[in-house]
Amino acid sequence: MKTISLLPADTYSVINKTILSDTDRKNLITLYEPIIGSLAVSLYLTLWRDLDKLEIMSMDFTHHHLMAILKIDLDSIRTAREVLESVGLLKTFYKEGEINNYVYELYSPLSATEFFNHPILNVVLYNNLGKKEYDLIKKEYERVQIDLSGYTDISKMLNMTFKSVNASLEHFDVQNISRASMQLEEKIDFNLIISSFPKGILNSKTFNKKTKDLINQLAFLYNLDSLKMAEILRTAINERGFIDKEELRKNTRKFYQFNNNGNLPTLIYRKQPEYLRNPNGDTSNRGRIIHVFETTSPYDFLKSKYKGVRPTSRDLKLLEYLVIDLELKPAVVNVLIDYVLRRNNNKLNQAFIETIAGQWKRLNIQTAAEAMSVAEKEHKKYSKKVSKVTSSKISEKEPVWFNEYITKEEISNEEKAELEDLLKEFK
């Protein structure tokens, strides 16, 4: 996809594709904010405020308007916008010109019932908040149960109160509540799954669009491939050859928890967003390393460092802190992991990681190349300080991507072996 630059002078207008209410505002803050963060919520509410008095559409604004109100830079606005797009709250349309123009379509948040039954959002909310906080929020939305035993329903029906009359009315396109679906890349090979079932087991209408969407969402959330998902699907097929969706949700969750010490998943499986990746075609050694950092999730990268062994629960919590709490980009987390492991004899020192991560967050490091550059500079400063204190050789092993651009002429046999070791897991 073409990278589109965003400038302060670029204009935008907001179109309301739904009916927004105070309940939507509450759901946005209570249910969505723990997942998408306060910045994305602030952007949504600002776009909502930009609408006219009838809440139909806005006048034209510049993106400088958003920068001034939200007190953030354009990269942060773009990131917040993409988060809103990913959870179905916003759609963005772009028109190129002397001054580029954007149209932002606003969609309603899910209702509480829809949210708590959503296969991804509900689980991520639980995981981000913990059981105690999650239960408190869920209690806010519980329906009051009133015992009506002994009462008789005497409510009138429509035809008992009104008489029908003939009338010819023109059709109007009336505004109604509209929600955009979450956009996910298709992760599952459904042809492979269908071929794995014996003939006659599945109904011909089993894999409709709604069912496929659910399977893809579960595969994304629980980081499952097609073969593992096929295994779980076998446990959720009913006697008519259809998939019992509730059984599928339950069995997928159990499968994940069984293999993950009872824990529920987080978003540590994400990879670097396309717009923050290095341009394609860089085949230098450094470019190849950056490609690994960008196309590998933090979970898989750390797992490769452990020679294929699943990271410990303590290390997974550390990844969650970096990706979810600090909102560092996946490629930046990978650079940080590689750097710290080499500096600390293959140990993830939590205090050291948190210190560096906090600094990189303040510097707004977004890409692997930026993280590598900052790490190199900090290591040089550290080396100079150590050399003043002692003349002994520094024991820490520098990452192979240190020292300029590791061109073929500069790289030693030892460095070449280390480079290949870093890359071979991901070829």
C-alpha cells in the first residue's frame, strides 16, 4: 500500500454514519479506552465535536486544528486514527491534490451486549484490566431482574390501538445506528480446513461469511494457524454439520489456556505496521536485520532467542508491558530485546529494560532503524564512561548491527556467523 504523508495543511471533514448518544460516549470510555488508549478516544470525541449542530457532517478543517486541540504531533494523530479504524469506529477516505483532503466517517461503538459477546474485544478488555476491574465494569451493565410472578401482561398490541389506512409515502433514507466491522487480514486457509474433514461431516453452508469472520478473529486473538484451528473446529461441529459458535469460542479459549498456564492472550503477537517499515529492496546486511525486526512479532522474536522454547510467564508480562502499557511498536520492542539480551549475558533485566523503554517512549521512537541508531549512540556513551573508570575490556557483547552499516567489506567471519544466526530463524 502506498505510504501517504500527512501534513498540517491537509484538510478533513467528518461525516456521521450513525446516531451517536450519551450511551455511546460511556461505552467508548468504559469499554474501549482500556484497549485503544486515551489518545484514540480523544481523537474520536474531537471528531464527534467537529460535527455540525445536527450531528450530520462537519465543515472543512485542517489537521493543524487537531494538533492544536489534542496537543499532539501528526504521527500520533495518524496512529490514533489507525487504531480507531482497526476496531471499527472510523473509516478514512483520501483524495490527493495540491492540498490533500480526507473524509472521516464516524461509526457507533458496540453496545454493551455486543461488546461482551465479541470474541476479541471482550477477552482483551479482561486481560488488560484483570478480573476484579473487569467484573466491576460488567456489573455496571447488568440488567435489573424483577420478579413478575403473579403479574399479568396487559400491554396492548399495535392493531388494538391504531387502525390501518391507505397512504402513499415517499421513501426517505433515514439515519440509523451504523457500526463498521473490525478489519482483519485473513489468517486461515479455509480450503485446507475443509479438506481436513471427512466427507459428509460438514454442511455445505457451514463456512458462511459470518462463521469465517469469527474463525479469523479467534485465530488472530489466540495466535492459531489453520491446522490448530481445524483441530479445535472438530470439537465444535454439531450433529447437523454446523459449527456451534459458543462451543467454538469456549474450546478455543480452553485450548489456549491449556498451552499457556491458564493465561488469556494479549496483543504481543502484532508485527510492525506497514507504514513504519523500511522501504522494500534494501538487501544490505543491516537492511536484512531491520526486515527481521519488522516482520516478526515480539513473542516470536523472543521465542527464537530461546531456541524455540516458549518464553516464561515473567518474560511474557514484560512484553505485555512494552507493547500494551508503553505502546512501543513491535519492531522497537524487538530491537530492545536483542540489545538487552546481548548486554546482559542473555538475561532480560527488567529494571534495565524499563529504563531504556521509558527513554525510547519519551523520544517517540517508532521504527527499528531509529531504535538501532539510539541504542548505538547510548552504548558508545556507556563505553566511554566505563573506559574512564577501568582499563579492562568491557565484557558485554555488542549486537552485530552496531558499528556503522556492517557492509560486506567490513564484516568479520565471527560477525557474519552471528548475523546468519540472527537471520536464519526467520528465513
